Amino acid sequence: NMPHIKLEYTENVQWKKPVQKLFPKLQSVLIQYAGVKLENWKSRATQLKEYLSNIDGSPGGFTHLEISLLSGRSETVKTKIGTECTQIICELLEDVTQAQVSVEIRDMDKNNYFTTKKTKIIWI
């Protein structure tokens, strides 16, 4: 269980709290529904300075959260994770009407995921 959380957000998105405060809330959702362990987390946020976004015909901001989990979760579990994570992001935005929020749940194929925790790396 090696979840990766990647958040991208445009520079015009205003947060009620520092964006890092999102991670523990998102982690709690994944612990609850996906049974992941805290020691395996990889979380990061990137502010985008170059972007193009039109919401309702006017320039707007956006956030996009990508959660990558090892495959095997049911569609019901992924829907719960996606729905709750979307709600968490919306609650921390200053003005949710000024930003489009999207969440994507990705399945990582266990056979194609390599890490030093799982496989011994030999340098030649």
C-alpha cells in the first residue's frame, strides 16, 4: 500500500489554511477506506504559475488532486475516497466558486510498481 498524493493548484487559488494542512485530512480518508499505512505516504503539492483555465467563460483557478493507489480497491471505495477528498478541498478553499476542484483516483499495477522498500536495488 504505497499511496501517492499529488495536488496541483493555480496560483490564484486562495486557501483558508496552508495547503499542507490538507494532507492529514486526505490521509485519514485513505486510512479509513483503503487501509493504507502512514509510513508509506508520499504527498506533495505544486503551485502552478503557468496555466489556462476558463470557468463559466471567465478566467478561473483550479485544483487537481491525483491519488495513486495499488490496484485492488472496489469502485465503491474509490467513489467514497474521491467524494470525501473533493469535499475536504472545497472546505479549505476561501471561495470555492472561483476554482474548479477535481479529484482523480488512479490504480497502480502492483507488478509495475518498484520501490526500494519492496525490491533490492543493485547498482552496476
